[in-house]
Amino acid sequence: MREDPAALFLEDEALTEGLTDEEAETLLSWLLDLAQEASPSQLAHLRRIGHEITRLSRDYGLPVEELIGLVELAWGEADAPGLQA
């Protein structure tokens, strides 16, 4: 049986530890959107990515939205604002 992604992410307190409510909501919404089509192994990777985004934001004061943008850029899902011709 497939694990519920919402339960997986919402029960993981470390996933949003140290983030503001707004940042936590942004991260969880993004992860849940991606999780809709993800396989169980992809869910584990998404969870790790979420933990790393949280760590970078918390430790270095980087905005969650910008870190998500970097991940999407690396995946080829977004164009960098200054790189458009």
C-alpha cells in the first residue's frame, strides 16, 4: 500500500524545524505538489530534499522560496530570472 505523502511530510517535525510558519507552508505545499505523482522511492528523495532546504534556510538564513527555485532550476523546471535571452 502506498504511504500517504501528506502524512509522511506533516508528521516529520524536523522537516520544518526552525522555519517560520510561512516558510514551512511554502515548503510543505511544494513538496506535496511534487509528491502527487511520486513513487515511494521518490518520496524518500523529496523528504531528503526538504530536510536540506530547511537546513540551508535555518543555518544560513536563505529564503525557502529561493532554495526551491534553485532546485527547480537544477531540475530544468524554471528559468533563472537573469538568464533569459
